[in-house]
Amino acid sequence: MKEQSRTIVGIDWSADSHTCYDLQTDKSFKIKDSVEGYEKLLKNYPEAVFVIEEANNRIGDYLLINNREVYVLPPCRSKEARKYHFSSGTKSDGLDAQAIALTFKEHPSYCLKARYSKVGVKITKLVTAYNIVSKTHSQQCNRLYSLLLRYFPEYLHIMDKQYRSDTSLRILSVCPTITELKKVSNEELRKILNKENYRYSKLSSIELGKL
């Protein structure tokens, strides 16, 4: 690890913007979470050591791609650092960034040197995409449930929790009302769905008889 005579910049990152702290000048400032924001940071600090709570984010990747020296302070250490440097317990983005920079200066062994990995970046992007899709799916299912409960309560009853499946939604598009669903035999419904590569478990006459 190099001598800590170089400028240390602590970074408290977030989704939309990042709070940075220049330890040498005792100054906090913000940059946008964008290429323009990153470029501004690199231009103003061409020789700095950057310390961030964790590097699995866009700004961390950008710094590493541009061959900048980046160290990672684990989240558990970051929390301890804030308590150590600011005993009042006050929390703010500026204080968090300052605590991160101070920790690297005083206890560099607490930090891990980050290295760029194409595989790691790809995995991070995939995990991020999965989380977005999963959250969106959950939100859409909740909206669908509300709509079915309001306009098709009988349909929601016979499908139980299966209303979330593609097959159930296709049945709803074929038979938008319970009356129409009763008119279609299981065999006819199976043929329609099989033709479109949907798996189908037949609705029992008992289930339909309850409606």
C-alpha cells in the first residue's frame, strides 16, 4: 500500500448522486451518478486515492476501468467508523464520506483494494437486473390481484394463487368471464393452450359448480 501522502477522497454512494469528501481540504461535495459526474471527479482528482463503502456500483466500476486506485470499506466497518469519529451518532451523507476517508487514513488495513473484474461486473449487472425484474413482477402481480378482485372475483376464486401464472392469464384472455369459462370444456381449453405451448391443469367440475 502506498504512503498516505496522496489526496484521499471518501465516497458515500447512492442511486442518484454520490457525496464525496476531500480529506486534504476538509471539503464535502456531491456529484451526479452519471458519466459526466464521474469525469468531473477524475478531472479534479487525477492522483487521488478513492475509498468507497463498497465497490459493486457504477461509480466503483468507472473508477477501476479508468485505472484509479480504489479501496473498499466494508459496510460493517463504515458503521463502526461513523460511531468512532462522530460519537453524537449524527448521520449524514457528508459525515459518512468523511468517516470513510478518515478510516482509510488512520486504519488502512480495514480497507480492501478493489480490482476490476469483467466477470464481477457482469454478475453485478445481472443481479441488479434480476432485482429490478423481481420487484416489477411483484408490483404488477399486486396490481393484477386488485383488478381481478374488483372486476373478476369469481375468476380469482377458482384460480386461487395461480392467477400469477402465464397460463392463468391466457385462460382469462380466452374466457374473460366465468360464464364463458363454463361453456368451454376442459378438452377444448387444453387444445387451445397446448397449441400455444401453455401447460394446463384442468379445472374440476366441483370448482366450476361452486360458482
